[in-house]
Amino acid sequence: MPDDMKDAHIQDVADVLSGEYRHAELTEILRRFDAEHLRFDEDEAVDDITHVSRYNRVSHWLRESNGTPTGRKLLAHLVENTQLRVDQREALEDALAGTRFVLSETGDGLELMLRISATAEKEMKNQRGYVEEHAPDAVLEKIEAAEDRLTNGDPDNALQEARRALETLTEGSYNEALDELYSEGLIEKWDSNGSRETRDWRMLYTPYGYCSTIGSHTSGNDSDTTLLQAQTGVILAEEAIHYVLRIIEEGEEQGIQLDRWVV
């Protein structure tokens, strides 16, 4: 796996974050993530108030775990579990410039996210443009509402709005609308077990099922929805809407009249 940061980035990031944690806290973080193999042994005996020693530990972690899932978890934890002043946040943003990471502000503080590639960003813009041109206004309103909920740190309701965006695209039941695409031959048949479901059917239903079953709105016993879950659900719902609109356009070009979709 390629590195997420160059050494200069690591030095600057460690300089911002290491002073926010005591030695005991850093030790506990390693234990929590089962990453004690990253210990910076030479620094173990240094007094807790010595900032340089904490810097050495954090920079060593990030350097040794660079580009790995463990490294990303450690960095995310360091970023998201401290309260940085405005000048510290600006310094951290500068330190992360040119890395695979970007900061996002939530209702609870900062969140570390992977920066998408330029190619992926261009494709997302193209897809968004297509959706805005072809989706009904009511669907666009639900998508916008979901994104507003994310911005305001309300992941539960973001997922609900994403689910409603999919429902608003249909006349009646979402899964029955998918069945219509199947019956009209617009999505392929499953080729192994004869199920009525298709490869595309399952792919298109998954975002709806996810947005319907994650979050406190589904059960009083469920844990709170995380922002990452909500972001993922909203993205998947938008991708499904884009895919369906493309399929419907293909059907129209073939002269197929669909009754269960609002377009």
C-alpha cells in the first residue's frame, strides 16, 4: 500500500498533535488499537511534560504505520479526540496539504477523511450534473436535505432523507420499482441460482436497505449512527439514483414505458 504522507507531512502533523496528549494517554491509544509494536522504546523513560519526547513517539507511530489501516486509525483518533484552537487547526490543515487526508468539521469537532482523487472528483461532478438534469425536483430536494443534515452533524436524519430520495423516485414501493426494471429486461438476470433478484437489483436495493436499517430511527436499541455511516449511506443512495436514471434513459431509447418510476 502506498504511503499516505511524506516525512515532512508526518513531522508537521506530529508537531501539532503530540502536545495534546500525555504519555499515559499515548500508551493507552496504542493498547486500544493493538499497535504496541509501534512503541518508541527510546522515549519510554522521558518525563511526561517533555513535549519533544511525545513528538518523537507520535512521529514514530505515523512513520512506521504510514499507508496502513492501523496508521489511519491512529491518526484519525489523534485528530478527532482533541480540541484544537483555531490556529492549531489551521496548522494541521497546512500539515495535511498534499497528503491523502482532509479535515472535515462536524458537530462534535474534527473528522479525518481520505481525500478523493482528481479523477474520482471529476466523475462525481459529472454524475451530479446528470442527476440534477434528469431527476425530479422532489428527489433533488431530498438529496439536498440529506447533505444539509450531514453538514449540520445530524447523521440519523441524513440517512432518512437519503432513503426518502430513493422512495420519491418511485410510484409506490422501491423494491417493486426495481422489479419492473428486471421484468422489462433493463437489468441483468442472476445467472447462478435462478433467483428473481439480479446482480443490479441487489446492488440498487442495498443503499435503500442500509438507509432503512441504520440509525436510532430504526430501533430504540440501536446505537447512534456515526457520521461515516451516514456519509456512506448518502453516497450510495446518490449512486443508485444516478444508475437508475441512466437505466431509465436507456429504456426510453428502446421505447419501454415504465409505470413505477417518476421521471
